[in-house]
Amino acid sequence: MSFGETGSEFDPAWWSTPLEGEGDDEFHDDLLLMSRRFEAALQEPNLGDTQRDVLVALATVTSALLDPHNWQEPFSPAMQIAGRRTALPSDLDASQMAMLARLAPLIEPPMLRARVADVAWFYGDRSKVELIDIAIAAYRSCPLEPQAWGRNSLESWTRAFQLAKRRGPASKAIIHEMCQQLQERVLDSQSADGHMVASLSDLLASNCRLGRDVALQIARKLVSLAREVGDDELRLLRHYEREAIRWFRRAGDAIAANDCIARVAESYASEAQQHLALEVSNSQAAGLALEKAIAAIRGLPTAYRRQHDLDSRLEELQAHLATTRIATLEAMIHFESDPVDLTDQAAAARRKVSGRERFEALVQFARQVSLTDPERARKNAKEQLSGSLRRLFSQTTYASDGRKVAAYSGSAEDTEDQILSEIIREFEIRVHCVSLAAILPSQEVLTFEHRYTFDYLVQLCYESPGIPAAHEALWARGLWHGLNGDYASAAALLVPQVEHLVRYHLNQHGISTRLVDDETGVESEKSLNALLVNPEAADILGGGMVLELRALLVEQQSANLRNDIAHGLLTDAAAWSYATVYAWWLCLRLMVVPLWLMQGEQAE
């Protein structure tokens, strides 16, 4: 279908009539509501072909959401489920775009006028610069007031800047006018304008080049607003101060910027006090605020901290943080599930080792449970997350002494951190169940029916291809401690040996485990975590073994045995936990199974 150049064949009543009857001004800013009205108007009888085409096009262009920061795809579906989505402007054809180009000058509501002109230029004939001018002017007409700012004005002004930057020769004048308007609004703002001022400042800084004097004016205005809101609105205060930091740095005033950072730190400290002063105190929230305060002070230059005696303040906040974390642990709710009967599993584990020859019994003991299947564990973790709201919320793990040892932010999509966190959570349950239902019951039978001397274990370690040379006695001593029920001594000896074992086998396959300093040439060994995440480690040791070693030894969300033992953080309770039982059994498996396999190959 073709249309005339003047647009005289269009009747403004076609699109204005469906929008009538709404007293609320917000309706005329809500394009999705407009889209529903246009769709409803399409159900009216006796519509002409041209009128129907106009309503279809308007319903389509208003049904999308604007993403002003995405230049390539600025419009996204309002809804997208199971591969289906709502309409997008890009669904329209060339003749419909040409029709929109002629409609744009005839439309009065600013948001609708801006959207139609924007779509007609973006997807249509870009040589029609009058369309981009209409869109920019309509977007700019959105008021710089708090109520409208969060509803449409921020997105509209952001899109206006994006369009203006691509306007061509006239862009400089347009952008200058917009910057001048934003600058004046920021300088005239009041604390009652709230978060809009910080957002205006961000938009101004992102799109405008201002002189040093203007930058200082804006920075001082923001500091003044921060003082006005004070402790009553600490979050808003920080928004003002952070924007002031940006402008002070632009103006080259580093001292004033550091002063802002120090005030941000104190605002977090004040927030922590407010959380603790509540009738039901929130020590976890207070701890998070103190962490922010400490991080802000640490980010300040050393000379500034020394000059303002902030190092002593830092120590004070750190001591306060330690106290709040202990309070957080004490306030945590302990959940208990219904008991699980593992009697049958324990009996089966005993039968596996009973009545066998000494070495065969040890092999059955080491092989009685299969290791975790990494692919299956990952699949199960994703299934658990897909049906749970837990992934939407942040997760924090504290050690028994109050240290914050792990934190993951919430996300609507499954992230690698969330999947790994879920795998580790399931693995911790496995450690408890396997230790209770298999390792401990079968070990009772094993040590009742056989005597495993230290010399016998040394002999096995010398013969086992899994144990590195010159470390056999240490491995034997650790395994012997575990067979005697001294799991704390076993873990203290064996966990460091596991790190060497992993390094040894990687080296045996030609894989370097060292880091070399580019300047000095000094060599240092990679950490166990770095060794285990190496893809070759899974090929050499097996994916299940690598996953279990990682979850048991180096993940702070779990037992973290390697790091706790290395740094002297292992407590008495942790030293005799199911984690150390499982770690000892895993080490026994690393020694026995390769030896058993080698003997089987020799027998063949």
C-alpha cells in the first residue's frame, strides 16, 4: 500500500480517540497501555483499510520496551516466554515504516510522537533527518521532575542523547542545549528531588564535557545536598557523595574527592549502628555495612589516611565487624529435617568388607562408594536452581569464627558461581551420608577382622603408582592414623600430601605447575585450587576425584580443609568432623585403587 506525501489521508481521530477518557497524565506516558487501547480499537466494526493499518502499526511500535543503552537493538519484547514474544517494531515492513514516517508530525502526545518518529527513522529511511529531530525534541520534552523521571524521562533523555550523537553536523548544538538544560536543573535541585539528582548528574557526566569551574559547582552542590539529607537518608547521601567524587576528580580536586570517600565510609558506619539499634537488631545487615565502610577507607591513599588518622578508625571498624559477625552466627536459625534411616546402607557396607582377605578387604573398603559424577552433579544442580527462588537471593557463608568466607549474588539466570555453590551444597550432604552409612560402619568391620600395621601400609604405598616417590612414609603414617580413628592427625598429614600428589601427576604428564616471575625469574608453585581447575587434572585424576578434592579441600563454602589446615584455622570440631573422615577415606582410595588396578593388569 502506498500513501501520499502530505499525510492528509490520515485522520488524527484514529489514534487520539482510543486514548481519550483517561484523566491520569501517567496514561499518556505509558506506551504499553496505549498499545492495549490500539489493539482494542482494532476490534471496532466498520474500520477502513487505512485506519486498520494505522492502528496495527501504532499497536506494534508501542508494545515494545525501550533499551536506550543498546544502539543495535533499542527495542525489546514486553514479554518473551518459551520461544514466543510480543510484537516488535522490527516486525513491520517497509511500507508500514513509510506510513509511520508520515504519521509522526501529526501526533501530539510526546511519548507516542517520540516512539513513532524514532522507529520510523531507525528502521526506515535514515536520510529523513526531520524524523530524528522530531524524536529528539519529543524525548527532550519529558519533564525533569522526580515523578516523571523514574517513569519515562530518564530513558527518554538517554535515548535523546544517543540519537543526537548520530544526528550529524547539527548534533553539537543539540547536545550543548541538552547539557545546558541538565546542568541548570542539577544546580537548581533540592534535596526533595531525591535520587533523581544523582541520576541527572550521571547522565550529565556520561554525555557532556563541562569546564573545571562548572564541574566544581556541580560537585559542591551535590555535597551540599548530601549534608541536607544527613543520617535520615544515608543511601541517598551516598548517591550524592559518589557523584560529587566524580565531578571533583574531573575538576582535578583529589583532596575534596577523598573527603567524599571518607564521608561515604562514615555513612556506612552510621548505617551499621542504625541496624544494631533496632528493637530486633540486624547484625548481618550491620556487618555488610561495616564491610563497605572498611573497603571505602582502604581505598583511600595511605598519606590521606595517615593525615586524618583513618588507620585507627579502620582498626576500630574491623573490631566492630568481628563482633557483629559472631552475633550473626549466634542469631542464625538451625533447621532440622526428619531423620533418615541409614541402617540398611550401613549393613550393606559391612557385608562388602567382611570375610575377605586383608588387601581385598581394603580394596573393597576404598571402592565401596562411587565418586561424584561431575556431569550428573552439574545437571542436578541446574535442575534444583531452575525450580527454586534461592538463586534470586544473595548467599553468604560464614566460618565458625565469624569470618565471611564466601558470597554469591542473586541472579535470574543460572551463573557458574550459583551452579558450583549448589554442587558443593549437595556434596556436603553426600559427605555426611557416606561417612555415616558406609565409611564408619565398614571401617569397624575392617579393623576388627584385620590388623593393618604401619609397616604394611608403607609397603603398599611403595608399591602404589599413585603415591609420589620419597613421600611413601608420610602417606602411610596418615593412612594409619585414620585406620586407628585419629582423623585429625590423618588430615593434618595427608591434606598437604594430596596437594603434592596432584602437582606430581601433572608434572609426570608434562604439565607445568609453576609460576615464573617475568622480572626476576623466581619460580613459585601454583596453589591447589589453581591445579585442580586445570582441565588436564580431570583427565589425569578423573573428573569425580578432582571435583571431590576441590569441594572438600579448597572451596570456602565447604570444609575448606586445605586452607584451614595450612593457616592453622582448623578447630577441634572440624578436625574430628565427617569432612576429615571423608578426606581420609578419599586419600586411602588414591593409594589403594591404583595399586589394585596395577595388580589386575599384571595378573592379566
